[in-house]
Amino acid sequence: MDKFDQAIIAQLKINARQSVSAIADAVNLSRSAVTERIKKLERNGQIRGYQVLLSESQKAGVSAYFEIQHQCARCSNIVKVFQVIPEVLTCHGITGDMDLLVFVQTDSMQRLHEIREYLDAEPDIVKIKTHVVMSEWINNLG
């Protein structure tokens, strides 16, 4: 990926629905060059798709973060617990008192509660803090 590909991707992150002409103007390339580069980035898997992100208040389901503290020697030993939960979107190792930050999106508060109970039953997990997402003010993740 060269600087033009990176600039095109940056523009798509800002607004994936903007016209090729607008992207071409922003990155100082012709429309045909931008079109070809986007197609190449898609073919190579560097652009895997486009998505619609709804604000939290428009979503039908529930999103939450779990802060997890465990007693395993390594975080990688506990990850298997989260891999079997389809609603888990991300699991990050973090610094501080807690070991992991896990993001889930569920269809209902009931399902969130079921996941929490499942995690509570895991003997290697010693502490869980649940943070339900109420609003989303900034999301630059695309």
C-alpha cells in the first residue's frame, strides 16, 4: 500500500459513501485511478466491506463492556471462554486492576444477563464489572 492507497482508505473511513470524484479531489488522483485502486484494495482484502453504524439509541439490542479479572497465568488461557460466545465482538488485554476488556452486542438485556451468568460461573474469573452502553458520542473505528 502506498501513500495514495492510504489516503483513499482515510477518505473512505471518513465517509464510505462519498463519490469517487470527491475522493479523487481529496487525494489528487483521477477518478479512474481512484476507482482502480479501490477495486484492487477490495480484491486484495485490504478493504473487506462497508457497513452501516447506528447510534446506540437506534439499535434494538444492548451493547456492553465487561471488565474481567482472572487468575490464569496468562490472558491467552482464559480467552477460550469468550470465543464460544457469538456476541463477543472484541476482547483486549488491558493494564490496571482488570485483565481484559470484552465488548459484546446482544439482542436483549436478558441475553446480556445470560452471558454475565455464564462468565460468573467460570472458576478462573474472579471479578467482573459490567458497563452497559447508553450512548455513543464518537466512533472513529469505521
